[in-house]
Amino acid sequence: MIKFIVAAIWICAATLGAAVYSFQLTSPATEVETPQPLLGGLDYVKTDVIAVPVLRHASVTGYFLTQLVYTVDPQIMSKLSVPAESMIVDQVYSYLFGSPEIDFTQTRNLDLDTFRANIREAVNAHVGEKLIHDVMIEQIEFMSKDEIRDNALRRRSTAMKTPHFGAEGASDKKSSGH
């Protein structure tokens, strides 16, 4: 009987000690530092595809297409009354229309560093603070009017060749026993 009482006291002491130890480990006094994000808490924002018409000799010769990802300071971003993406799109249009020396047919020869830097600096100057820290290019290409027309014709021809099962096709399937 004495062994049983000593064993019960031992189990209670061990349980109490384990509980006290576990509460000390999880107490707020021993805060665990969370690792900082890669770029110090910046948010990544992705634009939709921006299509800028290329004008030569008073006619559209094609479209410059780009999709950008930019890093922004979330504190400054929350203060904006105009969406940052609208400012980015505006600056892409302004840069491309304001640079007639750019040859859009040779996107490989486009100076991407200058393109990114000009977009970043123009938006930051417009805001008055360093909102955008980096501009990254996800997609960039030029499509001529002929390429766009060919793609549209190709889509139409495949749409005409593809059988459409509307209400008639559904009733045919039911009546045939399938």
C-alpha cells in the first residue's frame, strides 16, 4: 500500500514538473524571432497584360505586350488613393509613346534595364516617395497586325471545325441510348 502511495506522489510530481516546464517554454518572455521576408516586407504585385498599340505613320502597326511584377512598400501602398497598377500602366504607355526611337519589332534589342528603371523612377516621382523598389518583367513581346490577324483567323477556323453539342446534340445522345 505504501508503494502505491509513493508511486502516485511520484506521478503527480512528474506531471506537475512537466506542466510547469512546458508553460515556461511557451511563455511570451521567450519570444521567438520570426525570419524577415526576403526583401524586408515588400509586397509583390502582378499587373495584367498591358497591350500598347504601336503607331507608325498614323496607323497601328502592332501591339507591344508586357506583363510586369513589381515590389512595393505595403505601408505606402495603403496610403494611395489611386491604384498602383493604374500608375504603372500609365507610365508604360508614357514611356513607350514618349520614346519613338524604340524599335518594337526587335524586342531582343530593347534595353530592359532602362525600361524597368524608367518605369520605377517615374512612378516613384509621381507618388513622391519610394513606393516601387523593383520592376520585374514576366512577359514582353511585340505582335504585328498580321500576326494578330493570323491568330484570329486560326481561332475562327478551329472554332468552325470543332463540333458544338448544344441542346440538339444533348437530345441526340439521349435518344440514341448512350
